[in-house]
Amino acid sequence: MSSPAYQVTDPSTGEVVESFDPATDADIEAALAASAAAYASWKDVPIADRAVVVKRVAALFAERADELAAIAQTEMGKPAGEGVEEAEFCQAIFDYFADEGPTLAADQPIKPISGGRAVVQKLPIGPLLGIMPWNFPFYQIARFAAPNLMLGNTIVLKHAESVPRSALAVEQIMKDAGVPEGAYVNVFATHDQIETIIADQRIAGVSLTGSERAGAIVAALAGKNLKKCVLELGGSDPMVVLDTDDLDAVAGDAWDFRMYNTGQACNSNKRMIVMDDLFDDFVGRLTEKARSLESFSPLSSRKAAETLAEQVQDAVDKGATLHAGGTLSDGPDAHYAPAVLTGVTPDMRAYSEELFGPVAVVYKVGSDEEALALANDTTYGLGGSVFSADPARAERLAQRLEVGMANVNSTAGEGAEIPFGGVKRSGFGRELGPLGMDEFVNKRMFYIAD
């Protein structure tokens, strides 16, 4: 099985800036041995002492925010301001689990019925493999690493091939914060080596954030080897607009959320579903925003930009309307003009495929039931939102969304304390919040007879 090279390619120019050698089989064995050795001692460190180390990790993310933002901008085109925000979010995540972890991992007493004393303990399970994506190269690691380091698990981290500098920067933060040697190890693994790592008896579980295809492969490998896995995959989240007293504000929120990270967020509002009496004005406002852009960031890679252009062109060729944007640069850079698209129908790729880039797709509906049916007509089930001047109306519809995260009058509820994850082909398991410490854990029953 071939694997792409680990290299930094600046998407604003297409220039290959730096390349890294992939891990050797000896490197992989050394990483696994180090992780297992570190687990033997890290799991016995009192959780309050582990929290001190995790707190230092949080502080270093904040101190190095500008440096991290510059790395992300070079590697995958993230606007500098958003890169700083991402680093600061990492700080919040590590702080949250350092502060709340001891309570979240505390024993849970069981009300006695037949006598004796019983509790459910939350214990670590061992070294874990994390397979992370490029679109949020620091935040994705944080939400996996923070709770598991607090629990006493250790981590072998395989990052996306396009963000090796980000991977090394996080590994350095861990070292400088005092995470014990081997408790967090970065590996530039090949696809074949990933299979080897998952099969290794020292690895207790695997977490992947990535594509549906990658998730299916990893889930199959984990199942074959009887390993726990958590998957956060793609999304095509609906944003339903039923009515509003402030269309400018709702349209502005819709546009800003869709364009964040140049449209490359799993839980972005990729399908905007708008009532027919608001539809034309809503589309007009988005079109105006798209046309007013004088500059915009590139996508993560030329290939990503070309794929998005093909999806949009397929829709246009089959009758959809492109109101603005949708222009692909000549290359080798990865710029694609933010677009507004309507008239998408089930025979078009844009209807069923995730559009991972700056394209606002807007659908027209005539009733709440039609909006709900369209919102749920997808194989994905990550998140979704419903907007209305009548919160009760919005809540009734949001309660029926087939998603892992439903929001009312907000594009997304986000924070270190808010669980993240989906259903259907968006994966399974949860990260962040109280549920983030409830995945890779031995929920051991401990009973003492009278």
C-alpha cells in the first residue's frame, strides 16, 4: 500500500517547502515500546499531578499561538487570525480537562440493593493511536490528547502527511511541558505501518478524525484486532432558517460560519435550508458577500481545490445556479473563489457529497416538515441548526434532527465543555466535555461485600 510523502506544500503558491522522511519500521517499534513503558508509570501518577503537566501544556499553546498560526498558514493555508484562535482553543481544552478531569474521572458510587459497597471506577486502558487530519492541525490533537493524558493513557500520534511541522510543534510542546518521555510520541507512519500499529497488542485503542473512507478502513482494522475506536468523520450539516426578525444577522452568521477555515470544517453549515418567503433575500445577501471579497485564503491543497471545482461544475452542468464565485485559479496554488450555489438536486454530486470548501449551498422549502425531511436526507449526521424568531418552533424541529449535535438559534454550540461527535456515517464516539473522558476508559466495577 503506497503512502503520500510527509511534506510541507504552501497552498498559496504550490511550492514544496520542506520534506520529511517517513518512519522506519524500527522507528515504529521504538515508539510503541516507549509508549508502553511510559504507560506503566504514567497511569500510576496521581491525577492531580497529571493535571499539573496538562496545565503546562495549555500555557504553552497560548505562549506559542503566533508561532503555531504561522506554521498552519504555511502548511494548509489557514488565515493567521484563525490560527491564533485555534491555538487559544487548545489552551482552553487542556485547561478544562486539567481542571475538571479529577471530578470527571472520580469513582461513581452505585446505590446498594443487595448489600455491600460498589463503585464504578474510571481507569486508563493503555497506549492509544491517534490519526489526525490537516484542517485543524492543533485543535484535533488537543481534543484527543487532553482527556486521555489526564486519564493516564499514553499517545502515539500519526498526523496528516501535509502538516508535519504542526505535528512536530505539538510534540515539542508536550516535551517542554514535562509530559514524560514516551507518553506522547509523534510518528510519520506509512499506511502499512498504521495497520501494524493497530494490530500491535500494546495499543489499546484508536481514534481517527478524517474521511468516511479512512474511517471505514480504520474501523475494520480496529474490529479485526478487537480494539476500541472513536471516529469523527465527514458532515453535511443542515442550517434551517424558518423565519427571522433580522435576516442580515442570520445571513451574516450563515456566511461567516460557512467560510470559517475556508469552508474546511466538518461541522460547517454545508446545506442552508431556507423558507421560500426568505429565500431570495437570503441568497441575495450571501451573493453580495461573495462578490465583495477582494481576497481570500487558499484551500489546503491544489487537489482539494480541484475536487471542489469538479463538484460545483457537476451541479452547474446539471442545472444548478452559480450566483457568485466558483472560479478556480490556474495553479499551482489552491485558490478557489467563495461561491453561492442554488438549485442543487439529488442527481448532482453536491447533493450527497460533502463540499469541503467555501461553497454556500442554499435550498428552498415551503414548510417545517419539508425542511426537516431535507435536513435528514443525508448519510451524514454530525450536527445541524435551526433558526426562528420563535424559539419553541425552532426547538421542535431541532429535536427531530438526526445528528449528534443539534443547535437552536446558533450555528454551533462550541467550547471545551461541549461534546463533539456524530451519528450515521459521520462516525461514533464523542470528544470534549464530560463525554471526552468516557471513551478510552476501563469502567471497572469495584465491589466490596459486607
